[in-house]
Amino acid sequence: MQQGLRTELTRIALVAVALGIIGLVNGHVLLTLIIGGGLYMSWTLVKILRLYQWLENGGKGLPPEAAGVWGDISNQLYRLQKRNVQAKINFRALLIRLRRITSALDEGLVILDSERCLEWWNPSATRLLGLREDDRYQPIINLIRSPEFVEYIKAGDFDVPLECPAPGHEARILQFSARIFAQDEVALVVQDITRLRNLEQTRKDFVANISHELRTPLTVMTGYIETLQASLDEAQSPMWRKALAQMEQQATRMNLLTEDLMMLSRLESTPAQAIETVQLDALIPPIIENAKALSEGKHQFSFRCPGSVAIKGTSKELHSAFANLIYNAVKHNPEGCGIAVSISEDEISTSVEIKDTGRGIDSRHLPRLTERFYRPDDGRSTQMGGTGLGLAIVKHVLLRHQGELFIDSALGKGSTFTCRFARA
């Protein structure tokens, strides 16, 4: 660009000098400069006009020939045009690639405009939702009339996915996930999770059935073990006493595991029981007394409650949750450990906190503590008679009571388990 400007200035200087010489020869210097300058401007305007005509024609072909500044401008515009053309080609190629990718997805993808009308969808969405070409630009709630889906779209709160039956196929379960982008547009992802839900139901049924079927043989085994232990004489082999004691211990452990499995299955598969007013200040002290008996005086207990505190729920389920947490504090912490249970309230929630000063838990285990059968220290948990289902039961009980479990722990610094319930 600078080279073109220098060329243009040099040309203007040469023309001015030439016109000055011609003016001196003919005796009309000013008139010669005016006429020559006008002709130079006309020549420049012709170049500008050709450049405008080229631009108005869409910049097709090569730009008009020009030198100096206008030549540089023409070349720059031509290069810019080439870049734009290449960018359009690349964009079309990317768009085609994206369409091929979305067409290959098993998940349905639907784009909704700011009015929640259908703009575009991939073939999987056609298969899952039964969409047709004439549905384009129609409100999606006119096509999927499930009350849950209509509320989901109208509310615009897409943090949690929605599960509901497929339109026209009640046996199929679809999961809808949505995100807002651009100018309040929505990208809606649809997945068929029927098989997954069927597998989950099969698992629940299996756990419930196997737990129920194990109770009878375990009861028989326990009865015979007790009978054999009672019939042994003092003089009989100590080996038999040791064997029967181990059999009794393992049978008891299996009974506990069966009870926990049945409890967990019941929490997963049955609706919430009748809601009652549960007095926490009356529910928790008996659990602490049982924990003291389990501890045999090896732990220090404290209980703090501001007075009468109640929540809505099922006392049996809440008793199971709090008992699991308090008994765990006894089972998994050494002698002399302090265990503090406290109840607190504020304007938005009621909390029950179980805090100990024991071994603590490595932070890498915390995200998985509520998984079934997960044990941070498998050997110690088994030795203490744990089933690995206690915190899973706590989690499900809290979910049924619109509560949350918060765990704060570090090795050597103890653990704090907080059950927080939203106040009505």
C-alpha cells in the first residue's frame, strides 16, 4: 500500500512539473495547471468508476487494471474477495460435515428458535419423535403434548434432564436434555433410554427377589447353628466351637446384608409412605443410646438440639438413615474418638450433623461413598461387619425426603456427615 502511495505522489509531482513547463512555454501557467489537473482528476474518476462497477457486479473476474493507490486498493479488494470465497467454501464443507455427523448420531438433535418452534432436526429425531417436514416452524409443545414436557419447555430450566414417554409410544421412555445458545435458541437432545430403564427395573426386581429368597435358608441355617452351639459340651473339641462361632458370625453378616438389600430395594421401587411430622429431638436420642451400647464405652458422645425440631417424612426411613450414619461413626473409628450429633435450623433448611474426630476419609473416596458396596477400606469395613450399603440407603432416604447429604472429611482430621432438609 505504501509503494502505491509513493507511486501516486511521484506521478502527481511529475504531472505538475510537466504542466508548469508547458505553462511557461505558452505563457499561461495557471490556466495550464487548472486544465491539466482537471484532466488528471477525470482520469482518476474513470478508474474509481470502473472499480465501483466491478464491485457492483459482485467482484467477479479480475479487478480493473490500475496503477498507484487505486491499483493497490483493487488488489487488496481482490485478495479479500478470494478469502471470502474460500471462507464460504470452507463453511459449506463444515456444514456438510456437521450434517453428516448429526445424521449418524443415535441421539435425536432438535434446534428450537426463541419461540420454541422447530427450526431443524436430524434423522434420529424424526425416528424418535415422529417429526415430518411440514412440522417445521411449528411450536414443539403442539407436537409433544406430554404435560411434563410442556412444563419443561415453558419453564426453561434445563439443568436436569427430563424423562417421559415417547409421543404415540407409551412403552418407550425418552430422555430430553436441553441447552440455550445464541439468541435464546435451544438445542434439544433426545435419547431412547427404554432399554436402560428396563435393565434397571430388572436389577431392582432381581435384588428384591434374591433378598427375599435368601431370608428363609438363612433363618434355617441360623437356627441349626444355635442348636449345635447349645448342644456342645465343654469337653468337646474347641475346633467345633470355633467353626460354629465363625458360621454364626457369617450368617449374621449375611442376614444384615439381606436386610439392607431389601431396605434399599424398597426405597427404590416403592412410592413414599404416608408423610408424618417427625420430631427429630425425639427420634435421634434413642439411636445415640443404642450407639453407646454398640461402642461399649469406647467413644465419647454428645448431642445438641435447640429445642423441638420437626420435619415432614417417614420416621422409619429417617431412623434408618440416622442410625446408619451414627453407627458407622462407632464402627469405623478408634477408641476414644468423639462423636457429636447436632440438630440446627435456619430460614431455609433443617440440618442433622454427625461429626467425629476419628480416622477420616481420603478425599479421593468421597465422590463414591454413596455407591452400593463401595468401601474406602475393604478389610476394616468387613471386619467391623459393614455391608457397604449403609450410605446408599442414607442417600435414597434423603432423596425421598427432598434432602441432601454433604460429606466433609480428611485423613486424620475426622469426618462430618450433614443431612440437610429443605423447609416447607
